[in-house]
Amino acid sequence: MEQSLSDKRDVVLEACDLRHQYGDKAVLRGLNFKVAAGEIYALLGGNGAGKSTTLSAFLGLIRPTGGTVRVMDQDVTEAPDAARAKIAYVPENVALYEHLTARENLSYFLALAGADASASRIEAALEAAGLAPDARGRRVGGFSKGMRQKTAIGLAIARHAPVLLLDEPTSGLDPRAAADFNRLLDAARSRGMGILMVTHDLLGAAEIADRIGFLADGRLEAELTAEGEARFDVRALHARYVRIGQTDAAA
Ligand SMILES: Nc1ncnc2c1ncn2[C@@H]1O[C@H](COP(=O)(O)OP(=O)(O)O)[C@@H](O)[C@H]1O
Ligand SMILES: [Mg+2]
């Protein structure tokens, strides 16, 4: 197979000169990046940097004021439903039906998506997502944040969505739950999912991300790529993180 062809086919998310304003406030000012299948891309940036807005653009929840966003070669603005069908989204606060069990939630959402909602598929997905067997039949109303996220990841796995978007998935998790969660993402990547994760978890990003983008002033200030087995140095990341966006402030 031709290299250039497979490279192109492997790109699952692409932002091209992405711009967005809320009113006259410019939040994204020409953002460019790509995420490939089987890759974890961590998007870092301070509060208000535009990270959630970037995810909203991929989800077709906002109409960008300029540039394009593509999901598996579909322009999101042109075909928002087709784009959304490819994406599993884990927001900061996962919305589930509180009075339903984890299994029932998957069954409901899979049926809604027109996907196979068989018991065996649901069980396998919740198993892969690491939700304990005894939790699967309990109402999600009593679930911790980590359990809710496992339920949402279970839904993503059951839907066979090729793309996963996560908004600060490990904020508010204790270190063990965060490490647990990152292992889950690692497994999803091994299955070929393309993953875009917005995070403040530098340690987690250093351990599992293939690439890290630093968002500042509505653009990518830097993009770092992990080289083979050598992951990122968390101290260097931290030093860079506290510096991003400070050039303007200092001037
Ligand atoms: N719906 C909205 N209307 C107006 N301003 C918004 C809206 N959503 C976000 N913003 C503003 O846009 C900026 C970027 O927000 P957001 O993308 O949520 O940042 P992040 O997720 O990086 O913290 C912030 O200044 C925020 O206040
Ligand atoms: Mg946000």
C-alpha cells in the first residue's frame, strides 16, 4: 500500500486553521493539528484556553467562525451527524440516566444509536472498560466519577466508535483511579482508536500520550511527539506548561 495513501486514511481528526469567536471574543485563532488512528493526542492549556471549544467544534456543537474540522475525512460543518456517529465523547461530567443501571444505560444508548444492544455485547464492553461485574447491575446514580467514566468508555467500546474525545477525564480522580483510567485509554489505543484528550494531568499525559499540543492564545504554541518507547519527561512538560501563554503577559 502506498505510504501517502495510508497516512491520509489514518488521520481521524483534523483541525485546519480552526477559528472561533464567541461574540467578538476570539477564542481559537487558527488552530492546526491532526490525530491518527491508534494515537493518543493530549491537548494541554490553561483554563479558558479554548480546549473544550475545540472538542465542541469536532462534535459539531458549535459552527466555527473560520477554518475546518474534519472527522475521518468528513467536514463536520457539512455533515455533523455523520461526524458525530464516528465519535464517542466523554465529557467532564458524564450524563447518564441516574435511575438506570450501567447495563441499562448502554442498552438504551446503543438502541438510540441503532447499534447492536445485545446482552453479550454490553457485557463484553463493560468488561473491557473495567467496570466491576457487581457494579454493572447497579443504578448509576450512586456511581463515583471513575465508574461513570468507565460506563461511558464501555459505551464507546460497544459502539465501535473509531474516535474518542475526552474532556479532562482524570480531573477529580485519585491517583490510582487516574492511572487505572489511563490504562483503559492505552487499551483503547491498542484497538486502533484515535484519541483526543483534553487534560491537566501532566503525569498521565507524559506516560500515555503519543503527542502533546500546548494551546495558548487560540493557537498551538508547541507540539511534542514521543519518540518510540521514550515517553515524555514530566518535569520538562511542567516547566513548559507553566510558561505557555506567558510571553504576552510578560511583554
Ligand atoms: N458559550 C460560550 N459563550 C461565550 N463565551 C464562552 C462560551 N464557552 C466558552 N466561552 C469562553 O471561551 C473561552 C474558552 O473556553 P473553553 O473552550 O471552555 O476553555 P477551556 O476548556 O480551555 O477551559 C473562555 O474564555 C470561556 O469563558
Ligand atoms: Mg474546558
